[in-house]
Amino acid sequence: MLSYLVQRLLMAVGTLIVVSIVAFTIIQMPPGDYVDAYKGLLESMGEIVTEDRAYALRLQYGLFDPMYVQYLRWLGGILTGNFGLSMEYNRPVAQVIGDRLWLTVIVALASVAFVWLMALPIGIYSAVRQYSFADYAFTFIGFLGLAIPHFLLALIVMYCSFRYFDANVGGLFSTEYVEAPWSIARVIDLLGNIWIPALILGTSGTAALIRVMRANLLDELRKPYVVAARARGLSEWQLILKYPVRVALNPFASTVGYILPYIVSGSIIVSVVLSLPTVGPLLLRALLAQDMYLAGTIIMLLGVMTVIGTLISDLLLAWIDPRIRLVGQK
């Protein structure tokens, strides 16, 4: 198991290096740079930006250097904990992201927890009670969850809250805790507000995983070893949970690798609609302004979440199915 973990960690490091190169290259592909976008914004407001000022800005941010020099400078800073300077905010990227990063991780983990807690038991029940009324009902709800976009569901929830409960469900904190320092009261307030974005962001993932778990378990329940185990006198639920469910969890556990980054990247519009203080709106703004260090850092963090999710998925699969560990040792 230790050698299996070391192999995955080495692969994760190589993957992150490739992600950083691709992210930094793609951000610089559009014509122009941050100064061009900045000039356009100021000129649209009636302010004139002189060539001397534009030259000074490019010199300040090192935009005259070749792209590989800018990348190596950024990567070297990351290794020392310095993610560069945000051009738009004129502050270090770490300060701009600040609490948004941890709040993004908390929202993502809450959404994943919601997805698993809902999809696993519903998928098992739908497979065991195939073609029952509950199975049809869950199937209908699942297709509905897949069909409704996140932002539309967020708008519906906000409208119903205002219309029928006179409540504001936007944000992650109550008004008095938005700018307050971290405390036990602020954490409790966060836990009281986080379930709404977790429910909205986890709806489509829950619907998809219900179908995955149901299909996998139905396939396992038709295999001869289930019939043999039933012949030994095991109770129905003991039989189902001990053998078929464990095998059916393999594809289910493998989804962790993409659920974490999918929730973050797919929550940009939802974060704007619900006014969530996450990195999604920051990424959108940084891409529009071509703020390469800020955008590159956020994309890099998405890559890190993907790698972490994949590592967790691999470890879960190795724990569930010992055959995976044996293959990794060859």
C-alpha cells in the first residue's frame, strides 16, 4: 500500500507541473495583455492612458520578458509560497484570494458530502426495489436534477425564499458576520448557511451518481456469486451490503477525482448569483482582465483539487478492492 501511495504522489507532482505549464500558456494566448485590457477599461470611462504610463506598467509587471521567463518566475515564487502580484488589485495573489480559497474548499467538500450521503443510499434502494414506485420517483427526480442548470436552480431558490419566506439566501454568512473575524460564532453561522449552496451545487452530481450506483448494483445482483451467497442463508440486506455494494462502489468511488474541481469550476455562475465569496467570480474577472498571475494561480488550485480528488479516489479504490493494490505492486 505504501509503494502504491508513493507512485500516485510522484504522478501527482508531474501532473501539476504539466497543468501549470498549460494554464500559464492558455492565459497568455489571447491577443494583448493586462495593460491593453486596463487601457480599454479606462478609455471606456473617458480616461486617457499615455504610452509612457502603459510602458511603465508593462515594465513594472515584467510583461516585456519572454513567456518562459515569466512562467519560471511565477513557478519559482509558488515554490516559496509567493504566487505573484495581482495586476488588477495591485496586491499579492495570496492576499486577494485570502479566505476565498478556504471557503471554496469548504463549499466543495460540503457539496461532495451531500452528493455521497444522498446518492449512495438512494442508488442502493433503487436497485434493490427495481421498477417500484420509489424507483420511478427517484429516476424522475434524477433526470430533473440533471436537466436543470445550477444557476437556474439558484434563481428558483432565491425567488422562493424572497417570495414565500422573506429571506435572503445569498452569501455564506449573515450580515453581521460578513466582515467579522473568525470565531466560533462565525463558524456556526457558516454551517447554518452553507447547506443551500451545497444542495444547489450537489444536485446534478447526486442525480448522476444515483444512476451510476443503481446500474452498477443491478449488474452485480445478477451474478452467480450473489445467488450462492443467498443459498448460504444470509439475510437479504446483509448479502447486499457485504458483497454487491462493495463491488459496485468501484466506479462510484472513482468519481471523486472529478467531482471536486467540477463543483468549483461549475460554481462560477452560481457564486455570482448567490454572491458566494469563493474563487469562482475571481477567476472569471481575472480571465476577462488577463490578470495572468491571479488566473494562473486559481487554475493551478483547480488542478491541485483534481489531483487530490484523484488521489483520494485511488486510495478508496485500493481500500475497497485489494486487486488494485496487487496490480500496483507488479
